[in-house]
Amino acid sequence: MTYPLILLPGMMCDARLFRPQIDALSGRVALMTAPVGGHDTMRALAAEVLANAPPRFAIAGLSMGGILAMEVVRQAPDRVAGLALMDTNPLAELDEIKARRAPQIAAAEAGELDRIMRDQMIPNYLPEGASNTAITDLCMDMAMGLGAGVFVNQSKALRDRIDQRDTLRAFRGPALVLCGRGDRLCPPERHDLMHDLIPTSTLAVIEGAGHLPTLERPEETTAALSRWLEDV
């Protein structure tokens, strides 16, 4: 692996989402993490990533970070040496999910971000019936540290994103498609679709994990990323 690796965190997460991977990989590869929230469109967020990225790089994103990674590829396919998409979705947002955005945005702007995260967002991160206080507490801490402004920007960017299936069909570099078996937000079927769309991809499904396998099953997730990086 000779290219730097850019890590893009999911909605209302920061670099701590990848702490186990950063600890494991930092001696092998140059690592960068990019904040995801300074703009309210995927196009502008991707342009910012590219403006601060090396000339050529590998990129790995989880959830919203994966959606943003696809937009980075769409804008600059020749600069992306490898692509890892984790617990994410290549499709435009469904109407029923779009309908939830306005009330959530209004609540966040009214000072209720903690309630939105605690009651509506974080409960969906782990598999059905699972609990992990350390992870849920970390997710709340990351979200509150980022604040309502980032939540609003990210909500709008997700709401208005485009379908990226053609972007994936055209990608020819080494690719990893990874998800937790119990992901309720971006289920394995979405990852089967992405794996089918990217001719060069490898599919990894992490048992015992939901939407955040980087934290839930860090060793298995890091191993899959390491195998991918060997090909980049």
C-alpha cells in the first residue's frame, strides 16, 4: 500500500469511529480523517475532501461516509486508487425517510439534538436486541461534540443525495464492500447490490455486528480492511 488512506466517518461521528483501525493501521499506511459536516450537499462535501486530499489516495467510508466516498469517486475517479464502502447505501434517499428529515432538523435547531440522537438515531445502530453501553455513549458524545449545525448540514446532504449506481459500475480499482450482518439501517442486501455493481469488489459480512462494525467487531473489520489494502 503506497497511497494514503482517507477515512470518512458516518453521520454525527468523528475519527473515533475508526479508532481501532487507526491504532492497528497507523504503522503501515499514512492515514487521514476528514470531517463530514461543513456543507449541506454531498457535492460540496466531496469537493472539500478533494481539495485537501493527496493527488492519489485510497478512501474508506462508513454509512454517510460511504455515501460521500462514492461522490468523491464520481467527481475524481482517476484520483481514487481504492474504495472501501462500509454499512452504506448507493441509492438516493427514499421518500419516507426524506419525510422524517424536516422534523428532525427543526428539533435539532430548537436545541433537542440530544433527544433526536438518543431516541431516534442511536437505537438503530446495533443489531436487534443487542446492547453496548460503551458504543452508545461514544456515539452520543461524538454527536453532541459535533453539534446541531453539523446535524442539519448532514441531514440536508443525505436528503438530497443522488443515486450512485453508475459511479460504482464504472469503478475499476480494488474495492471492499463490508457490512454488519445485523445492520438495520443499511442491510446486507444493499451490500450485495454494491458488490454486484463493482466488478473488482470483495464482499465481507461481519457476523455479530450491526451498523458500526468498526467498533462492534474491530478485529474482523480491520482484518478485512487490511486484506483490501494489500491490493491497493
